[in-house]
Amino acid sequence: MQPKCGKCRTKAMMAAAKALGVNSVELQGENKNQMVVIGDGVDAAALTSSVRKKVKNASLEMVEEL
């Protein structure tokens, strides 16, 4: 995700936080343009779709099982 403004970041984070199974959401990266979502049983496709509805240009980069 590469949000263009703080308002877009907030919208994306709120959409991710509402997804089922999400425990935490934070921004990382040099320009705070990567959103890291941690949770249990999160549907990655549904999460990506809901974030795209808010900021249009979101992409899923990596899924890890911890």
C-alpha cells in the first residue's frame, strides 16, 4: 500500500483493524507506506479487498504464519 496522505493511511488502517481476526495494525517502512497486520485466522484476500475499497491501490506483499 502506498497511501498519498495521512487521511488515506488512517482509512486503510481502520479498514484493516475491522477485519475478523486482526489483533494489531501498524505502519512500517521508510515512508510509512507498508501496513503490517497481525492476527489469528485473518482472511488475507478479504482484508486486501476491504483495504482496496478505501485506498484503491493496496497490494498484498507477504503472508506469514507465526
